[in-house]
Amino acid sequence: MVLDTSHLNCSDLFQLNLTDDVKRASTYLVNPGSRAIALGIQILALVIGVPGNVSFLVSVARVAYMKTITNIFLINLAVADILFLVFTIFSYLMYLPAPVRSHIHSLLNLSCPVSFGIPFLTYFASVATICLLSAERYNAICRPLKHLAVNSKRRAVKLILGTWCVGLAFTSLAVLQYADPVRICVTWPSGNGTEKFADLPDIIGFCLPLAPWALVVGNLASSIPFMIALLGNAVMYVQIIRTLGKRHITETNGQEDMAHRARRVRNQVARMLVTNGTVFFICQVPYACINFVYIAGYFRGLEFLEVNDLQNSMRVFSHSLLFLNSAINPIIYYAMCPTYRRAVRVAFRSSTHSSVV
């Protein structure tokens, strides 16, 4: 898909003459293999992720025992995942099919801050929600008295609103690296051996940093919250796993009373959330590494597009993990927790059956 830019006046734009620079011109082209892999993974993530997250939301809405404080946080995570998948993948479906690496679709159809701000906002909201889930399970398992004293649905809703406020604050810093829309009129190489440049669009565009410092600020704003969350969650996960291990020894009395079943379900949910959080951070690490590559490239004095080329080989892999991470959360819930599997089955029965539950 080639975006129609015929209505733009090339004479009024920044001129980029690549007639005699085939090597540099090639850096603007989208690799067909990477494009095919990225599109395939994104469509797969969309097909799996949206129905999966919607099914979880339906199960919470229609099954009484799913209306827990933990699931309030998971609802927030599901909403963030759905927004991320739908907006980002449809944005990529405009970007990737084009033969040239360019943000011109963002410049013409939306705006640079909106195109990059919404994915950043859902990303930060997801990181904050994972931290809330870990803290909630940490208090429930390791500090049960404190957990009982402060735990309430009203408090959970306030914390969820806080995740979006925090996300908005960091998003306002992160988008600085993409906030300056620049349109470029390109003269492509011509002559023998330059057939791949034939019929390319004359006008391309990029969402560039507002200033050189904005590249560093934006990438630090993207990376620092992730690193803090990674370390904090790792500490909580270790404590949760150690506490659950000790209780496994002391609570195996063979009595299947109601209290014992409640503890068993609680422990299953705790293990599920630890697994979910671990998968989340594993999937986010390559993206965080790309941010540090940007910063390193800046301090080495490289231009924006040269910095892009440094991490080009990682981009498809890291972004694919982001999409898959937003798609697989419900799979983890259903695979590890029988009560969640039962809930989704009940939720999609007739309303008569669900009301009985």
C-alpha cells in the first residue's frame, strides 16, 4: 500500500537528494522478510489477543466469584492490552505495507504525539498494573493482616485510576522523541541497478525528536519505569514463592474444608500472577534494550536515522514480543487456574446458567 501524497507540494518541503547515494537510500526501504514476519505476528496477536481478553472481561462481568479485587486489576490490564493491540496493530498495518520506512501515515492521518502517545500510555498503564498485582499478592501472601486492613474494591479502583495518571505523565515525556513531524521530499537514485527505487513515493515523513535532548529524555522515560518495576517485582516474586513453598509443607493436612480450598485457590492465583508478571518482563526486555541503544547512539554522535539502523535488527523481534505479550495473558490465566477456566465456560453459556452461578 503506497500512501497518496500527490496533494502535497514537494517544493515547500525539506529536500533530500539521494541520487548518488544508493547505500543511504537503501536504509529507507522496508525489508520484505521483516515486513512479512511482523505482519504475520501482529495479525496472529490481534486474532488471539482481542477475543482472549474480551472473553476474560465477559467472564468477570457474568460470573459472581470472578468479581474479586485481583480481577479488578486484571480488568485494567486486559483493557490496556486491547487498546494497545487494536490501535498499534492497525497503525502498523498502515506503516508496514509501504515500501519505504516512513511515518507519513501518522503525519497525515493522525499526529505524531497521538500515534506514539496511545501505545506509550497503554504500555505504562500495563507496567503499573503489573506492579499493583504483584504488590496485592505480596501483601495477601506475605503480609495477610496488613492486606485485610487496607484491601477494598474502592481502593483498587483509585489505584487503577492512578496507573493511567502515572502513565499519562510518563507518556508526555516519552513522546518528546517523536513529537516533531518532518516531511521530506526525496530524490531517489536512478540509472542502472537502481530498479528497486523505481516508483517509490517522492514524499516521506518522520516523527523526530523535538530537540537532540528529547531523544535521551524520551528513551529514559520509557526505560527507567520498566527497570524500577522489574527490580521491585523480582523482589516481591521471590518472597511470594518462598512463602508459598513454606506453606505447602505446613498446610498439607489432607482436609478439604472450605478454608483449605480458599487457600488453594489463592495460591493458584498467586502462582498465575507471578508467571504472568515474569512473562511480561521477559517480553519487555528487548524493547528496553532498544531504548538504551538509542541513548548510546545519541552519545556517540549518530544521526536519528543512523540510530534507527543500529537497532533495526532487534525492532521486529522486540515489537513482536510486545504484541504477543498483550495477547497471551488470558492464555496464562486459563492454563494455570482451573477457576478461571470454569468461569469462562460458565460465562459463555446461556444467561440462565450464568445467573444460577
